[in-house]
Amino acid sequence: MKKISIVIPAYNEEGNIRVIAGVITDIFQPLAYDYELIFVNDGSTDRTPDILHELSREDGHIYYIELSRNFGHQSALKAGMDCARGDCVITMDCDMQHPPHLINDMLAKWEEGYDVVYTRRLEDKRIPGFKRMTSRAFYKFRNKISDIELEEGTADFRLVDRRVAQVFSSLTESDLFIRGMIKWIGFKQYAIAYEPGERFSGTTKYTVKSMFNLALKGITSFSVSPLYIAMYIGFIMSVLSSLYLPYVLYSHFTGDTTSGWSSIILTVVFFGGIQLMILGILGIYLGRLFIQSKNRPNYIIKETNLS
Ligand code: UDP
Ligand code: MG
């Protein structure tokens, strides 16, 4: 019998865990698959770990991985995927926003021979306009400057075959942007669109700051073109400033040199800004290189009942 692993990261999700565990158990009851449900407790400070211990004692299909602190959604996902033992691995959120009934469609596509079945979130009218707009702009910009294209709304709700999971586990980058990495790995991929559900309990763990960080990772860990953009800006600016030269010389020879204060201030401020921006872009890449060179693991497991 084929075995399916379901990996669910949980960060302060005490109100959701029993609900989603119940729903998934119901989905697998009539199916001819063996399954394991792996919860990754990403350093929760509420009753999440207690509930996971109880559940795993009650139900032999349920396992937990406890990380030593909060490592973030992407690292928690990787921890679960690295430990999963199934013939395919399904990852999903804990809060019921990823409709569990889609698992049936994913498994059907997998049986048809697809190695990756990922999902795309259709536009959700309940999400604030600001979040929708920035998300759309991010995917547009990202796809322009990167070779690996990602459809708008690509979610971390997906099924990957064991082979893909193994390749993914072998990647040692410190900056995780999993939806991009899976796309990069390739194999036969299939996309399913879905209407996101309502968060069952609790509130979102993604702040504007962490969304911005994820977006930045999605750009800088897949493309070096911002570095080239910086170079182009520098080049265009130096061409433009050389056009200014004849005017400077002309003013000098006509003796009209003291009245240029405002244009000097303008250029100093303008070029100062451009230089800082370019230094910033360089700094981001240098920082990423620094973090990567330390070769630290993406997560640390404190305790687990997976052997
Ligand atoms: N999550 C996590 N670690 C974190 C933040 C979130 O494991 O530091 C989990 C969270 O428990 C949930 C999933 O990642 O299962 C998605 O988080 P959330 O629903 O808060 O994000 P949103 O759907 O609002 O983007
Ligand atoms: Mg959510």
C-alpha cells in the first residue's frame, strides 16, 4: 500500500489542530492509502505542543516534530518534508485556508503520473485590497527579472513525489522560498486553482514585515538581475551627467558660475540617493552570502516521535 505524508506547520494554532486532524482523518478513511500526519510545532507558546502530544498518543497516524524555537513557516515546512517517509508528501497550512478536500484531486493527479501538484490561490475578496495589490505587483516584478516563473498566488499547499522531496531535501540553501525552489526542481508539474477558505481560529502569523521579507527572498534568491539593474542605473546616470558637462563649461567661460547652487544641491542629493540604493542592493546580496557561508541548518529539532 502506498503511503502518503501530510506535513502541517503550526505556530500557536491551539484552536485549529484538532479540527484539521479530524478533517484529514475523515478524508483518508475511505481511501486505500496508508498515511502519516506530521505536525511541525514551530516554537509555539500556546497549548499547541500539549495538544500534539495528546493527539499522537490517541492516533497512531499522527506524529509531531518540535523545533527548538520559532524558525518561521518555510523552515518548519522543510523540517517536515525532510522527515516525511511517504511515497509522496503533501504540505498545507493549519488554519483550513487550504481546502482539505483538494487532497483527493492532488492524489488523482499524482496517480496520473505528475510529480508535483501545486495550487494557485484565486483572488480572495476578503483579503484587504492592499495585500492583494502588493501580492500581484510582487509576482509581476519577480517574473520579469527571474528565469523561474511563478504564477500569481502560488501557495505552499502542494503534493510532491518522493523523488522531488529527496531532491528538495538535498538543497542546502539558507534562504528558503519553497514555492520557487520546487518550480526550479522541475519534473512533471500540474497546477490546481482553489478558492481559499476562512481561517478557522486565531489570527494570521504573517505580518507585513514578514511578507516583505519573504517577497525579498523570492526575488534575491532566484535572480541576480537587481545587481545588473543597479549597474544600468549607474551607467545611465553617468551618460546623463556627461550631457551636463557642456553647460558647466559654457557657464564657466561666460563667468556665470556662482548662481548654480540649486542645481548642485539637486545633483548631490539625487546621486547620493542612487548610490545609497545601489549600495543597498549590493549589501543584500553580500548579507545573503555571509549567512550562507556559515552553513547553519534551516531548523533544529528539539523532540519528535518519528523514528
Ligand atoms: N506558521 C509557522 N511559523 C511561523 C508562522 C506561521 O509554522 O512563524 C504556520 C502557521 O501555523 C500556518 C501557516 O504557517 O499553519 C501559515 O500561516 P498563516 O495562516 O498565519 O499565514 P497566512 O495564511 O495568513 O498567509
Ligand atoms: Mg493562513
